[in-house]
Amino acid sequence: MQELRIEVEGRTVTLRDETVVQIGRDVPDGIVVSGDSVSRVHAELRRTGPTWTLVDLGSRNGTFINGERIGEQRMFGPVTAHLGLPESGTSLVIDVVSAPRIDDAANAGTSPAYAETMVTAAIVDPDGDDESQPAGPDRDDESQPTGPDLIVRVGTARVQFPHSAAVSVGRMPDNDVVIADPACSRVHGHVEPTADGWMYRNVSEHGTFHREEPIDTITLENVPIVLKLGHPDTGPRLELAHLGMNALVSEPTDTRQVFEVGRYRISRRWVYGAAVVALYLAAAVLTVAYSTR
């Protein structure tokens, strides 16, 4: 897997799973840059398969590579692109790098290259055997946990945190759980310990969504919860649970595909299938009844 690493105005942005990311002075879900001669929506990076392309979006003052104005340019190695006029624009250093494997998460630290999820935690055994040490302070520390450990899953990474301190979630590498997705804010939310469990609190202007509805806070109760960050449909998926719950399970991406009965969620497909079978059986019974008259 190839990622794109962009160094701009003292920060590093890493792209991996995104398809299109816009660049300009006013791009709420893209890479915001300064410069009086930079357009509000100046250019964008597009991914087609493993290939990234820098595309100028008809900006007034142009996009330049090696002093030449470009309409679009495929990215194969490190290049310096300049947006706008030389004296009042901004420059980006763009490089194509190899993404680390998920198995390397424990050694990834806070490297900005680890784009899908970076955590300061050990990976939890996927079979559910909790043999690894949880994240955060040592279990022998003076501050002993007072409640159940938190389980977090983003993509294929699954990590565990002790019930002792808030866990931050966001795009910047100094968060406890880092999600390098443009829809995710620098610090998007906090998962905070409560007296007997955990509570998620949104701190992002772009919002956090549960079952397509925006939420400010949500408490982890008897079942795992699935949140979307930044957008109810296309935002990155954050799954939260604590020890003692059932294992984290995938929910349908469209919540309209399920019926809710109390705290249980039943697939509409299963219900409709059962109804069709029942209709066929009823028709067969009626056919037999009329044929014996």
C-alpha cells in the first residue's frame, strides 16, 4: 500500500485511504493553506488505484512544479509544488511512501506515516484472549483502575486502555488514537472514564454521529457502539466497547437495514426472509386445504 505524505507550513499530512482531498484557503474537509494568491479551492489530490495525481482546479494564479505551471501531475517521488504567486503563495513537499503494516502498530509510536490508526497501545489478541498489557500507566502504578478497560477498534486495529484516564481521538499524532482521515478533526473527541464505565464526548465542530444522528456525549452501556466522525455516512468508523461486553461486531453501514427491539437490533433482511418463507408455507397449506375438498 502506498501513502502520500505532504509537508506544508510546518505540519505533515498523510493520506492513505482517501480518494480525493482538496487544497486551498477554504476547504473544510481538506488541507487548508495560507497565501493571498492561493484560491479558496485551489487544487486537489486524487487517488486512482495506487497512483496519486495533483490537479489544479482552475485556480487564478496557478499551480507550479519546477517553475512550470501544471494542469495535473502524477506523483511518483518527492516533488515541491507551489500554489499561487512566488511571493504570496505557499509550497508543499509531496512524497509517495510505503505504508507500514497493521502488525507494526505497536512500534509505530507517533510517526505521522502510520495513517490508518496510530495508538500508544498494544494490539489486543483478535481471538479475545487478553494476554497483552493494556495501554496507559503500568498496572502496578499507584493509580489503580476503578472500572472496566476500554476497547477501541478502527479499521483492523484493536487496542485496549485501562480505566484511569481520558483517551483522545483525532488526526494529530499526539492523540492516543490517531485517525488520519480528512473528515477527522485534529482532536475530534475524548473517551472519558465514568464511575462504572466510559463515556464518549465530541469536541469537533464537524460532529460525531451515532446511527446517523449527531451526538455531544454518549455512554457505553450494555452493547458496543459504532460512531462516525465528521460525517454520518462517509466519516471514519470508531467502535467502542469495554471489557465485559460482547465482542465488538460490525453494524450495517445503513442503520435503516435493521429493526430495533429494545436493546436488540435485528437485520431487516432476516425479517423479510422469514416473512417470505411464512407466506410460502401459508400458500402451500391453503392449496392443500382447497385440493382436498
